[in-house]
Amino acid sequence: MTDPTSEGPSSFFNAMAQAFDATIRERRARPEFIGALCLQAFDSFEGNLAIQTEGAPAIACAGDCPACCVLRVVATAPEVFLVARFVTANQRALAQRGVDLPGRIAAINAFANGCSESARMSLRQPCPYIEAGLCLLYRLRPLACRGHASYDKNACLAATAGADADTSISTPHLVVRSLVQNALMSSLRSAGLSWRLYELNGAVALALNSAEAEKRWIEGDDPLLPAAIAEFDAAEIGATFDTLRI
């Protein structure tokens, strides 16, 4: 596993982007494309994070605390389609347990769609994937969720409740998440695929409402555009990627 800091962040970015480039070239036309791309991103995040956090204090996050699950979650298109696949595949089994996941997604999207980060948190509305305090798709959670980790569970709970608390977020998690996510986005852009960041819940709702959404995205269209986050500056970010790519 590559150490993101051994030769500098830009070297790591390029190595990751080239690896994503290869996956897109080799698997774009295959059924496993979405899963392979996401697995590559998640494995790269976890493996490189382990290097960066060796000897560091343990984080408080262990998958059993939904304190931060009132935050706005942004995701790339492959992550959105992976979640949509999860919802579709598990809809019947979850319904038998009294969990109407598509209904939850639609209900939250009705009033939280387009919210800024601060506005989304102020709603204090849990993510639709939280059930009994646990994340239903924890193993498939997006990079944004993986990259948000705290050293203090009580501080997170206080902040979620509206208190002015220092949540002591892990910097290595944020850095590795940013490097992997940007490398993935750069590769999607180079391949002519839509590479924006989307509000997860709204984008999943769009994917669930169109059986052709994933196919259209693979063909170069952007069926998730209505859920793109407003502050995403494609021109500026694209120029940065062009500068970093070698």
C-alpha cells in the first residue's frame, strides 16, 4: 500500500488516479464496474489510513454511534449508484422488518433537498439509513462518511444537539479521504464521465426513480445533476486536477 506522504501528496494523487484510470478502461463496460470502482476507492482509503494513523490515538468511531449522521453527505456518482443498488437489493427484506428505505429516502429528500451543510445539520434529521442507532449500509458507506472520524464521542453528541463543542476530528482521515476522492474524480473526468459531487440522499432518490440512470451515467450523461452540490466549482477543480496530473 502506498504511503501518501512518502513522496508527497501529489505523487500519491497521481498514483491513485492512474490506478483508477486503469479500472475505468478495463471495466467500464462490465456489470461489476460500479462495485469494482467503489471497492478500489474504499480499500485505498482504509489501507492508506492505516499507514497514516499508525501509533496515533484511537478514534471513538466504531460504527455504533450515529451522532454525525445528521450531516450532509456528499458522494461521487459511483458511490451513489452503489448505495442505490443496495437499496434495491435489500428493499424487500428490510420491508419485512418494517423498514421502508425508499420511503425514508423520499421523505427526507422532500424537505432536505438542496440544503447547505449548516442547514442540513440544523434539521437534526438522521440519515435514512440509520436503524436502531446503526448504519444499514456501514460497509458500503461513502468516502465522506469514512473520512469523518472523531476522538471524542461525547463531544460529537453535544455538537449534534446544538452545543458549541470541539469534536476533535481526525486530520489523517480527512486528508486520505480528500486524496482518494479527488483522484477518483479526476479519473472520472478524464474518462468523460460525470465527476461532480452530489448530495447523497437526493442523488440516490434520482437513481432509484430511473432504471436507466446508471446506464446513462456510464455512457457520459449526468442523470444525477439535480442533486449536485451548489458550491462545486467544476472549472476551478478541473484546473487543479490538470495541474496535478502528470
